[in-house]
Amino acid sequence: MKQAAHAAIVIWALLLASALALPWLVDADNAGDDLIRYTIRLSLSFYAAALALMLFLRPIEWTGVDRGGLTRWCWSLAWAAYLVHLAMAFHFYHGWSHADAIRHTEEVSGFGPGIYISHFFTLVWTLDVLLWWLWPTVYASRPIWIGRTLHAFMVFIAFNGTVIYETGPIRAAGIIVSIALAILWFFSRQKLYSAITSKADS
């Protein structure tokens, strides 16, 4: 499984390099839009992979280097790609102006201060990644409701970004991934229920 983690890192690096280089090669005049789009798609892809893996991690695996290690790397790489996406968005859309970001949020959602929800999203994800790397035992033993609340919040943001506010292939992909994750969540709950009942019967 260590090899799988190494492969994930290499694949992420190659995809990120492609996401950063391709827009300049295809249409340099509109490279900003594609840089923003491609980096968030990379982030969401690794986030979906991490979430799918998390659903089936046993408690002991959260601190491990096998499946737990692969999951942590996917989670961290999704976060890293998201930070690149943020940098692209602030550079090309807002010229590093927070006031412009608030104005843009107002135009899109009708609520300019909603930008602070994005900031909170970034802060929470960053803290979660740091906690898993720096204190994995604490991370693994924290109350279940913390993880569930975090992912409910993140899935809500991702669903809105890919399904509610997008159109065409991205919306279709968002719907498909959402359905797939819902199915995986159902089967993970069934697996947990079976494990609990079989343990109780023995």
C-alpha cells in the first residue's frame, strides 16, 4: 500500500503540472480561467478519492501507513491542490484584492460576506490536515461527530460548487460522484452494522 501512496503522489504531481502548463499551451490569452478550473477539479478528484477511502478505514488504520497512509496522502494532496486553486483565483480573478473577491461573491451569490465562508472552509481543512500529520493518534481518537460535521460542511460546499453553480459536464460529473459517494457511504454503514451485530452475537 506504500507503493499506492507513492503512485498517488506521482499522479497528483503530473496532473498538477499538466493543469498548470496546458492552459498556457492551448490558449494563453484565457489561461487564467482554465488554471482556476483545472486546479479545483484536481482538488475535488483527490478529495473524492480520500473520502471514499475514509468510509472503509478501520479505527486502527487512521494512524497507519498502509490504507490510512494512502488516505492521508489523498486528503493532503486534495488540500494542496485547493490552495493552488485559491492562489489562481485570487491572482487571475481578483488581482489579489480581497475587496474585489467580496464584490465578485456578491455578484454570484447575492451575499458578499459569503467569502468568509470560503475562508472558514480553508482554515478548517488546513487545521484538519495539520492535525492528521502532526498528531495522528489524537486525530484518530477524536469524537466521531467532529469528522462527520467537517465532511458534511465540505460536501455541501463541493456539491454547490459542482452541481448547483455549474453546468454541463462538470454538473454531470458532480452528480455522478455524489451518487457514487452516497452508495459507498451506504455500504460502509452496512459493513459497520454487520461487524457490530456479529461481534454482539459471538
